[in-house]
Amino acid sequence: MSDFVIDQKEIERASELLRAGQLVAFPTETVYGLGADAGNVDAIAKLYKVKGRPGNHPVIVHLSELAAVDNWAYLSKEARLLGETFWPGPLTLILPRKAHVSTLLTGGQDTVGVRIPSHPTALALLSTFGSGVAAPSANKFGKLSPTTAAAVKEGLGEEVSMVLDGITPDIGIESTIVSLVGEPSILRPGMLLPEDIAAVCGLELKLAYLKSEAEGESEPVVKAPGTLDSHYAPQRPLLLVERGKLGEVLLELGHKGLTCNLLAFADSQSLIDSVAQDLADKVSIDRSLFVEGQAKDYARGLYGNLRHLDETGAASCIVVEEPPGDSAWHGVRDRLKRAGHGSSLQSLFLSV
């Protein structure tokens, strides 16, 4: 990112729009954010309306430096250690809010999510603006998160006053969310390893997202963004398939007269090509994307790949080969699980 030249005039224009209560989309290292002045309740209300976001879903306040967090939240020793280690970067901390922080930001709760992004455009905007910017992902609520300016414009159009262009997000999925209120927990996984976070803060962290997955239950209170059972969803139904069952499911789709767009790992390509060739009359794959098996590379391209498969061809659904289960993949698996939750096809193939 060091070679990127920031257009300061564009940054200043974006800051002026934020001060005027308008919405500005900007790139972060995770995904594009839809920003509003976090201290302006009218701007926050507009943000929720444009997103179509329920009022009980908190948004994250983005800041330019660690010292600014004290204006919004109470920092414990552990929180400060995490901030000093992982900020700027893809970490959000849930902390007790200061009294002046609007509950419109916090979903009615006494906590607030804060983070310092590392993307140079985001940092330039936050530094120039000089205060907190509330910024969920720059898309309609529950839909695929955007990682390009073009995707933001396509999804939000004239509802956003300005879209800052910049380097494509390097992380590709949303930040890891750690709550240090009550039982220390990771509420949403990202690309920071749970064991690395625990080692820095010296706390035993509950992996709340794994408990939810195992029990099939949602928290009664939405403690953090992006933690609904169904989220990050493409328009087409998404079917997440275990690696060893991919050929079987593709054949079953063919029997049902359904075509699919496919996202799979490169080492599965020969198997899928063989199945498609031998059973050409029974398996219908419209479009295929084969990706390498590194978690960071996969995450970086995830939303762009899903968006491409969602917009391309006339397939009935998107089939995704399930990633590995180790902690490096927790963030990716979380996004795919939520993207496919509630899909009519998912229930059809539970026994396959």
C-alpha cells in the first residue's frame, strides 16, 4: 500500500460532506465502509435508513489513533494492549461506552465497538475529519460486502454522497470483533488468529461464534455487527458443501434439474472436471472458479468471487466447497455459513 498516492483534495471534500451530515463510502483494509459522523444523530439515522439496518444492530466507530478511543469508550489494560498490538488493523473492540455516545450507534446497549483501520485512505479521511466515523459495510443490510468502489456504487447508487476510491482491501472480510465486557469473547472471527489475540491480552477468550454454530442459536441481543445467522448473502441461494461430498452434491443437483456456479479449491479441479466429463448429461456447472488453498488469499478474494458468481450466467445457485476447519479459516467459514443460512437448497442437501 505504500506506493498509493492519496488525493488530499478528495479527502477534504469527503470530510466536508461528513461534517454536513452526509454519507461517504471509503475503503478499509477489510471491506468498504459506509461512513457517517458518529457524533451526529441525524447522520446516524440516515446511515441506518440507507442501509436498511435494524435499529438494534450496533455499528463500529472508526478512529485515527489509539488516543482518540478515550473519547468514546473506557479502555481497560487488556484493551490497551490489544490496541497497541493490532491497531491500525482488522480488530474491533467492544468496550463500555462513554455517557455521551449515542445509543443509536450502539443498538441501545451500554457498549460501543471501536477500531482503527490500516488502509491509507481510511486513515487519511479519519485524520482529516478529526473525529469518529460510524461505518458498517457499504451495502444494503445482509447482502454481500463490497470490496471495490464499483460494487458500492452499484449497490447504493445516489444514496451515498461520495465514494472514495483506493487500493483494494487487503484483508477482504470484516474485522475480528473482541468483546472485553463481561466474559471476554470473540464475537465475530476475522483474519486475526484467536490464539494470537489471547496471547497478547492474557485472557482466556470464549469463541462465541463457534458456540452459536454448534447450538444453532442466536444471541437474544445483537452484541456485534455481522452476527445474525443469515448475513453476507448473495442473491442466488448458496450451498456450502463438505469437500468429500462435492461430486455427490453436484450429481444430485443435476438430478433435480438445477445448474450451479461453483467456487472450489484448485486441488479439486481434476475431480470436478472428471465428474463433469463422465456425467455431462447429469451435472450442469455453468461457471467455475478455482482458488488456491491459502486462507489469506481466499479471504482477500472471497466477496469479489461470490459477487462474480452471483452476477454471471443463469445458474440456479452457487455451490461453495467448504474450507478447512482450523483457526486460520474461522473468519471465512463464518461468512460462508451465514451466507448460506436459510437457503432453500441447504435444507435439501442436509442428508447428502
